[in-house]
Amino acid sequence: MRSAVAGIATTSDLIRRYVPELGDGARTVSMMALILAGTLSSYCRPSASVLAAYEADPAVVELRLDLRATLESAIATLIAGTLARS
């Protein structure tokens, strides 16, 4: 838990350096990014049964996400939304 708190503080500082207008919102973005990264890392590594479902029904492949691209998009959306709210 302490390492997560330290990671959020470090990430918040980095975000503030590159997007200073976020101010205190950088901490919220950092926390949400950590949560999203954990959730997406699980989702983006499909199980054998999910891979079989993709194989059986190509229409379901639309649900497959690329971790990096999805995380980048989600964080950009978090930043834009946080800026819009302030």
C-alpha cells in the first residue's frame, strides 16, 4: 500500500511537471490511471477461453483492446476531463 501511495505521489509530480494547469487534479488523474492500468492489464490479457471465443466468432474481436493504446487514450481523457471540470 505504501508503495502505491509513493507511486501516486511520484506520478502526480510528473503529471504536474508536464500539465501544470492540472494542479491538485494531478493526484486524481494519477490514482485513476493506476486503477485503469491494473484493470486494463487484466482485461487486455485474454484467457484461453476468450481467445477461443474470438476464434469462433470474429465479431467479438471488436472487444479486444490493446493495453498501451487504450491506457493512453483513457489517461488523455482523464486529463481533458479534469481540466474541463476545473
